[in-house]
Amino acid sequence: MILPAVRERLETVLRHPSMDGAVAALRAGGQYVSLAGLHDVAKALVAAYIAHELRRPAFFITDSNRRAEALAETLRFFSTIFPSSLGGVATLPAFDTLPRQSQSNHADN
């Protein structure tokens, strides 16, 4: 459970003009938006909020499996604050090899 004061503070942050513009662009039919300069925690907050507001999924592409797992944990937390009817958070592992190659994926991605 999150304190109402914390939730209100997060919602205040999410009412920033750049966020309002991004949400408005997506509501108007935009397929994607780009917000620069966000750290991973802020990215997770924004994704959970947008998925909640628009009832649409959000996708992240990361450079490693470790970063994807860390981001997924943060997304799961923010999804409890801004619940979405779309379901949970899932990660897909990186594929370092092409299909039908006889090599295994690198376990450290």
C-alpha cells in the first residue's frame, strides 16, 4: 500500500507539460512518443502511468537481460500504484543467435 500523499505527489509530477503532451499525442492516435532525459525509475513510472491512463501496453527494449529484469521489478511496483487492466509485466530474453543456429544464447545478457 502506498500513502495517499505519495500517490498525490507522483500524480503532480506526471502532470508536467511534457507528460500532458505525450499523453495527448497518444490519445490523438500517435503510435509512439519519445521523452528524453529520464532515468530508468522515471521511465518505469511514466510507462505505468501511460498504460493506466490509455489502457494500452507499454514496451521497453533494453541492452541486456539484467537491465530488463531490473526495469521489470520497478514497473511491477509502479503498476500497483497505477493499475492497468492489461495484465502484468513480462520480460523476453535477448537472442544472441539466429533461429536454427546450433548455439545457445549467452546467459549473461
